[in-house]
Amino acid sequence: MAPAAMTSFVLVFTSVLVVRLSQAGSENSRPGGGNYDFVIVGGGAAGCTLANRLSEIARWKVLLLEAGGEEPEWSQVPAYSSYTLTPESHIDWGFRTAPSPLSCGGVGCVYPRGKTLGGSTAINGMFYVRGSRQDYDDWRSLGNDGWGYDDVLGYFKKSERNGNRTLAATRYHGTGGTLDVNVFKYQDVNTRAIIDALVQYGLPERDLNGEYIIGAAITQMISFNGARRSTNQAFLREARKRSNLEVITMAHVSRVLIRNRNQAYGVEYLKDGITYRVFATKEVILSAGSICTPQILQLSGIGPADVLKPFGIKVVADLPVGENLQDHVCSTTVTCKVPRTSQMPNITSQFNDFLDYIYRREGPLTATGSLQIAAFFRPENTTNDDAVPYMEFTFAPTTPEGNLPFCYYDRIYFVGILQKPLSKGYVRINSTDPFQPPIIQPNYFEEDQDMRRMVEGIHYALDIIQTPALQNLGFEVDMEPISGCENYTWGTDDYFRCGIMMTTRTNYHPVTTCKMGPKSDPTTVVDSQLKVHSILNLRVIDASIMPTMISGHTMAPSIMIAEKGADMLKHDWGEDKIKN
Ligand SMILES: Cc1cc2nc3c(=O)[nH]c(=O)nc-3n(C[C@H](O)[C@H](O)[C@H](O)COP(=O)(O)OP(=O)(O)OC[C@H]3O[C@@H](n4cnc5c(N)ncnc54)[C@H](O)[C@@H]3O)c2cc1C
Ligand SMILES: *[C@@H]1O[C@H](CO)[C@@H](O)[C@H](O)[C@H]1NC(C)=O
Ligand SMILES: *[C@@H]1O[C@H](CO)[C@@H](O)[C@H](O)[C@H]1NC(C)=O
Ligand SMILES: *[C@@H]1O[C@H](CO)[C@@H](O)[C@H](O)[C@H]1NC(C)=O
Ligand SMILES: *[C@@H]1O[C@H](CO)[C@@H](O)[C@H](O)[C@H]1NC(C)=O
Ligand SMILES: *[C@@H]1O[C@H](CO)[C@@H](O)[C@H](O)[C@H]1NC(C)=O
């Protein structure tokens, strides 16, 4: 079938599905004018979790402000995650990184962030991976009491409703939460073969959220019965029935209100072109994520003085807000063709897949093709399983024929993701207009060691493709030169360096822009209670507070941070006697 025809067929299916599934959520457009105990800014991974936990206290009045709208129904179809990032998507902020000659083809990378209730958990890859024990023990040793692995494990388990009885019986998983964690119920032939290949390559197949993260697995996902479970669905939907929780969507927060030089007492937001102010009698909590939380703080006068002054912003607190940006960098340098096991559908099979999904919640659309495996590699020459991995691999479906649902593909990117990059970047405002995006400069590969490790990772990928499991299925490396790298000989490290520079990608994990740590550490913004240094009644509770980059993925940790932050608030405001 002609690619164009196929793409349009998929789009027709998609629109049918949208019509069928869309039950308008209870849009709450009533602009709040009043007083609340807590005002939460941003309804993403952390914000939805917090809104639920704080509104458990019936006499607390909680307001959640979200810049995006209600979460669409179509993004809950796992295979349609491929559409959440397209320019037509209304649920992405549409950011780009600032250009750098070392990465992203010199022109900057697209930098998606969810803009809807559920935040980035409404558009993400759904991987539920927590990180290694050592990652959290490192946080503690940087002066953050209460953040070691044994301290935080209980907060991971608190949210979780794991559907696998074997896993639930271990000490690492929970079943009493509302966040459904399950492997997808559909795996195609390539997915199963890649797992076999990774085992042949020497990685153990194991629960990556168990004792060790080194290994490979069909990953646990935030999913239930063939659908995505964003934090909006897992935490907010039910909580919105409580009369003490108000949610206002399409509310773009522009700044935190501060009086007496250091006391937060509310926020200002814009909705439909009108500016509103709302007040928090207890605390303001920023959960706008690693890009937007620094932007809001800087617009409020909390940030590096030399960043704020050129914009005429009065400095309330000179703190390194937005500095220390770290991200998991990756590239699509290695592409593997799968001619014999292509998952490109014909019209009949597409139609059947569609019916399977609609009527039975089964089939390829319940999953994301080959993008459901994670593999964590030991550092070179180490054999111990408690090592901190330095490379992760995922296997992203693709096709030259345009953007299709993830389950339809004839090529796979072997994506090597650097786990502990040394390069650090920043997020800085570029305007006093809250609607102007901040400058996002990750400085990928500024430290050459990061590039050297990425090149090593390419060799791992090529070795995996040579395993019998993949050779038997006819996997073959795509030797078509990457555009811009034609002058290098394919297979040389210079070629791979060029490929990594031209095809750089984010694995969507910005962190550390409001780094947690003791005030004596000049790189930190919040203390281990998540309170902004020198400011009263203001906390940051989201991915930005991570003191260092963790292994794996950042959603589960962001939810954990919110669970722990909610308990801190309950404790500090005298409500810690309720059962958890
Ligand atoms: C495409 C993509 C794929 C990913 N895949 C995975 C994955 O598979 N597994 C994983 O673990 N992690 C993944 N991540 C990362 C993960 O989703 C994030 O780390 C996590 O959601 C961060 O949580 P957060 O609460 O800090 O921010 P977010 O979830 O991004 O939420 C921030 C919220 O604040 C809102 N907001 C921002 N500014 C304002 C403002 N001025 N006023 C009001 N509201 C505002 C935003 O609209 C958003 O709803 C992915 C991310 C993306 C973008
Ligand atoms: C549950 O998890 C275990 C360990 O990862 C796995 O072997 C088993 O197949 C899973 N069971 C189901 C029903 O998915
Ligand atoms: C369409 O694809 C399915 C599944 O791969 C196959 O069984 C069927 O024969 C194909 N039909 C046509 C008309 O090509
Ligand atoms: C790993 O071992 C090989 C062979 O002994 C050696 O050449 C290489 O430098 C070692 N790598 C590291 C990172 O130590
Ligand atoms: C910053 O603003 C200037 C002037 O409006 C614009 O030209 C530039 O592209 C912006 N930079 C980024 C990285 O957005
Ligand atoms: C490749 O080499 C040719 C001939 O030397 C040169 O004209 C061209 O600009 C080079 N291309 C790149 C991308 O460097």
C-alpha cells in the first residue's frame, strides 16, 4: 500500500477513535478568586499526585492550576503515543533547545513537555523505572537526610498498584495505590527477539525495579488493560469529586506573589487574557516541572542575579535556579532494518487491529511496538550487578513512511542513552513575558567524555544486532549514511561522532534545575524539606529538585517526590496522624 494512503487510513481510524472515546472531562473553567490553604502550580506527574494527597485532608482547601486543558482520550491508546509529540498536538509545550555546534545538528533539538492535566505523563513512553539503590544513597550523602534508597522505597510502593502477583509478593512492589503498573499485554516478534538477544549478550532478564537495575526486561508501564494511566487518571480523576479540591485548567501561572521581602502568599495567573490572583494561607507549591518551575521562579525574582537584572527584575533571592540542568542524552545513529519481521500493516490487518482495540482492548494498539524494553549495561570491565549503569538501551520503532502508531514499523532505532552525563546546561528566561519560552541549553557533549561514552554505546548496539537471536530473524544494520556525515567512512568512530552530533535526541529527562541540598552548597535551590532557600511558604515539588541525575527514567521518581513532599506538608501543618 502507498505510504500516503496508509497514513491517511491511520488518521481516519484515529479520528473515529477520538469521537468514540471522547467524553468531555468535567472542564472546570471557574476562575478562582479566593483563598486556599495550598496552591499547587502544574498538574503533571508531581502536581496531580500532590493534589490528591493534600485534598485527603478534608478541611484543607486545595487549588491546582494547570496551563493546559483536560487530558484527551486518544492519548490513552498506547500505540498512539507517537502522535502526542507531533506539531499538531495541543498537549505539548513545543519547546526547542538552544543551538549548539556540538549536538542536535547545530540547530537545537525538539524538547517535548506535556501541557495538559497529567503533564508529561500524558505524553510519555510510560516506562515505570525507579533507578538504582546507589542513585538515592548518593542523594542522601549529598546532605539530604531522608532521601536514601531505604527511605524512599516506601513512597514508591505507596502509589503503586502492581498487577503481577509474583512481583507484588517481593519487598519492592506495592498493590495498595492507584497507579497501575503492568507490562503491556502485547509483544510482537521483534520485541521478544530483542529480549533474547540481550540475554545472549550477557544481561540478566529481571525486574528492573527490584534489587538490581543492571539487566533487561519487558518494562513495567503505567498502564492498565491496554490503556495509559497518567497521573491525571491515577490520582486526580477521583480526587476531583472532593469539594475541597478545585482544579482550574488553561491557567498559565506567571509568577509567585511575595511580600515582606521573603514570604510567598499566592500566585498570579492568566486565563483567557485576564490576570487573576489567588492566595495561599499555608503554602505555594511549584510542580511545573524542570523547565517551567525555574521560569516561574526567575519571573518572581528568585534566580541568579546576573540572569534577572538584564530584564529589570528585582532580585528577591539570588539562587542558582535553572542552572545545573542535566538530561539523559541519546541519539538515533544506529538504525536496524527488520525486513523479515516488518510490522507494517495492510488495510485489513489495520482494521482488525482497530476493532480488536475498540471491542476487546487487545492487539498491537495496546502496546508501543518494540519501545517496551529497557536494558541497563554495567560499566565496562565490571561484573557486579549492584553497579550503577552507565548506558541504557531502548528500541524505538520507526519507518521512513511517516509518523505511524508505534506498533507499525519496519526499522528500529537502537537508542543508547547515557545515564550519568557530565555536561551541565541551564534554563534561563529570555523575556519577562511568561508566554515566551525560556532558553533551554543542555550543553550536550560539552564534556567530551560524554561523547566518548556515546560512541562506546554504539559499539554495544552493533554487537547486540550480531547476536544469533537477531541474526536469525534477519535484522540488518542500515548503512545508509546519516545526512551530514557522508564524508566519513561508515563504522569509524569519527563517523559515529558525526552521527551522534547530527541525530542527538533527549530522552526527555531534564532534572536538577532546582537542585535539593543544604543551603551551604551554593549549587542548591531547595533544602531537603523541598523549601526554597531564604523564602517562606514556598516549596518546589517536581523533577527539578533531584540533586543528581538518576539511572533509568524520571517519572516514577517524580511521583515518589510528590508522595514524600505531601507527607512533609502534612507533618509540618500538623496533619500527620492520618493513616498512610
Ligand atoms: C515525550 C516524553 C517521554 C517520556 N518518557 C518517559 C518514560 O517513558 N518514563 C519516565 O519515567 N519518564 C518519561 N518522561 C519523563 C517524565 O514524564 C517526567 O520526568 C515527569 O513527568 C516529570 O514530572 P513533573 O511533575 O516534574 O513535570 P510534568 O509531568 O511535565 O508536569 C508539569 C506540569 O506543569 C504544567 N505547567 C508548566 N508551566 C506552567 C505554568 N506556568 N502555569 C501552570 N501550569 C504549568 C505543565 O503543563 C504540566 O502539566 C518522558 C517525558 C516526555 C516529555
Ligand atoms: C510476573 O513477573 C514475573 C517476574 O518478572 C514474570 O516472570 C511473570 O511472567 C509475570 N507474570 C505475569 C502474569 O505477567
Ligand atoms: C494482511 O496482513 C495480514 C497479517 O500480516 C495477513 O494475514 C493477510 O494475508 C494480509 N492481507 C492482504 C490482503 O494482504
Ligand atoms: C577494560 O579492559 C580492557 C582490556 O583489559 C582495557 O583495554 C580497557 O581499557 C578497560 N576499560 C576500562 C574503562 O577500564
Ligand atoms: C530569545 O529571544 C530572542 C528575541 O526575541 C529570539 O530571537 C531568540 O530566538 C530567543 N531565544 C531562544 C533560545 O528562544
Ligand atoms: C564533503 O566533502 C566535499 C568534497 O570535499 C565537500 O564539498 C563537502 O562540503 C563535504 N560535506 C560535508 C558535510 O562536510
